[in-house]
Amino acid sequence: MSHAASEQTRITVRPLGAALGAEVRGIDMRAPLDAAAFQAVHDAWMTHLVLVFPEQHITDAEHVAFTRNFGEPEIFHQDIIKSARVREIFRVSNVDEDGKLMARSNPTMQQISLAEFWHTDSSYRPNPCMGSLLHGIEVSRTGGETHFTNMYAVYEALPDTLRRQVEGRRAKHDFGHLHTLRDLRPLTEAERAAMPPVWQPMVRTHPVTGRKSLYISPIYNDAIEGMAPAEAKQLIADLAEFAGEPRFVYPHRWETDDVVMWDNRCTMHQVTPYDPMERRVMHRTTIVGEGPVMAA
């Protein structure tokens, strides 16, 4: 595989998959990021969509500080998953903040398990997030891989039958739809008020690269403009199945203290199932979006 290197910053970028993904070395997330290093990382991010930074022995505070190089971290609107200690941290964990393993029936675990479906983060916001950074603190060996799919490539390869159905259309992104997929507790009135449904273009233009990509998030999509509910549900399912074809996907097998950074504007991701009795502690930050989705 090819290597790209910067003499000035001593950063190396090694592609990991044909569709997307690259490993980045030469960055220590505990230290300030200078302008040259920021540019090298940002350029690699725009090129490869998903970046893996191995061996990052960081605290939550250092995780948040590194995220701020790229934008302001989102604050999750539910207390159920948000860290009580560092409010910018979204806890993707089967272990509570006292270090105790949670039962699969725990409401937090039930909600986290929906990450096994394809999705893109915070698509239900009027200004969806730019990207996310996930830190593998305790990683699983019985599964728990994160798969990423390149939505530029998915859009470019769409068969005409699917392309005609998405061009010029919008899909509804509703956080509440998440709670209909499994036997989750209903949202509270405050949670519904905090995050009402939004309609997003199904084909978007990336604000930096100018490239077009398919924009769906199946765990939040329950309606498409101009379609009957059953027809819309089938189209979302067909699009998700197409996007999950191996030719578009990079599967990441976690190592302890990996930090993975991905662009939510042109990717989706899902987690493979794992043994719920095996500890898995992952902390995420999410970068506030730069504005509304740009329709293609």
C-alpha cells in the first residue's frame, strides 16, 4: 500500500481500504496541533473519509480538546448516554460510569444496540454534525467492529432505478423513529421538544470537497417526500443494503486506544454484534455541523 508523508510534520498516512480509511501516525492527541499538522490531518480526512489514530493514550478532556481543533463538540440532548463527568462525551459503552457492566435489558444498552444498523450521526438536527471521533478505551474481541461505508462511491454507483427515486427528494430524519425499532422506552415530551423531526436532501453536496453523496440514516428515516409509507420504508431498506456492499466498506477491528475520526457528511457506519458480557467502553465526541445540508 502507498504511503504519504510530510517532512515538516513527520505525519504518515497509510491507506487501509480500497473504498475509504487510512491510518495516521505522527500525531499525539495530548499535545497542541500546529497549523501544518492540522492541515495534514484535514487533507487526509477529506481524502480518506475515515482516519485511524493508533495508540492514543488520552483522557476525556484531551479527547475533547483535540476535537476542538476541527470545531465545537456537540452536547447530546439525552442524559441517558451523555457522560455525567465530561458533558461533551457520548458514551458508547456497556459499562456504567461506576465501572459496572450493564444488563442487555438496561435502557441505555437497548438504545446503544441500535448502532448495529447503518446510520450517520445527528442527521436529525437542522445542522447535522460534521464528524465524530471515537476512542476505544476497552475494546471487544467477540465482535464490535465498526464498519464504514463511502457514500460518495455509493451515490456514484447507484443503479438508475434507485437514482431516479432519490434525485431531488428529501427524507425525514426523526430521532423518535429510533425508539420504534426495538422495545425502547418512549421519548419524554422534553426529548421530543428538544429534537423535532427534520427533512434532509437525499443527495447532498459536501461543503469542502464539492462531491455529491447519498444522504440517508436508516435508524432515523421513516418517510420520504412523495412516497407512501411502505414504499419509503422499502426504498430506505434497499439503499441501506446497497450501501453495505463490501466494495464500499472499510471494516475497522479495534485495538485499545485507537481513535477513529470519520466524516458524517459522506459516510455511514454500523457496529457488528458482540458478546454483551464482554466489556466494551468507547467514548465519542461529535463535531457541530457548519450549517444546513447542501442539496446537490
